[in-house]
Amino acid sequence: MRACTARNRSRYRGRVTPPIRFVEFPADDPARARRFWGGFLGVELQGRDEGEGEGWQTHGAGPALGLHPRGTGPGDRVSLPYFSVPDMNAALQRVRELGGEVIHQGERWSVCRDTEGSPFGLALDLT
């Protein structure tokens, strides 16, 4: 494994920014899931804004929690952590270089799998 030095960091601009930006859960019964997560975490899951996709999520400072109706797509069946990236194309290239797989490539949101088959998401940092 290569050591992460200032020189190496400056060459790769698709680095993930900690902490996790977003966690998305699929739900067979979205109303029931909203009650559970809202009550458990003491948060309000509101309808999503334009460009955020279908479902509900928290809004405000810090990582967001999202829910959507369970579907059949790669990001619709399991919960996914989403990591902020400053450059989506560079991050997706890095996923491939490291042996991962890009399942769905989008401009703002992408879904990938690591080398062990675990899915995760990337979210373009618009700030």
C-alpha cells in the first residue's frame, strides 16, 4: 500500500471528503419507515427538493438521512452510504482503478460497488 503523502494527495482530486454525507434506506412501507427513523433519531424526513430524487430526507447541517420506496435498481434494494466527492469523474475513475465497479453513473449521484461487492454512493459536492 502506498503511503498517503502531500505529493500523492495533490495529484488525485477525486478524493472522498469525510464524514459520510448521506445515508439512504429503501422502504417497503415508506410511512412506517418515516415514523421509525423520525422517532428513533428525532428528525423530520420531508419531501425531497427538485434534483434530490424520489422520497424523503432530512435537510440541514450535517449528514442527511434519506428514504425511498424500495425498487429493483442497484441503489433501490439496500441501504447506501454516500460519500462527498469534489469531482465525480475523477472519483469514478479511481473506483475503477482500485478494482471497484460503477453501477450507475450520474452527474450529481453515482452508485458503485467495492471490490467485495458492497454498494456505496458518491455525491458531488456542490459547495
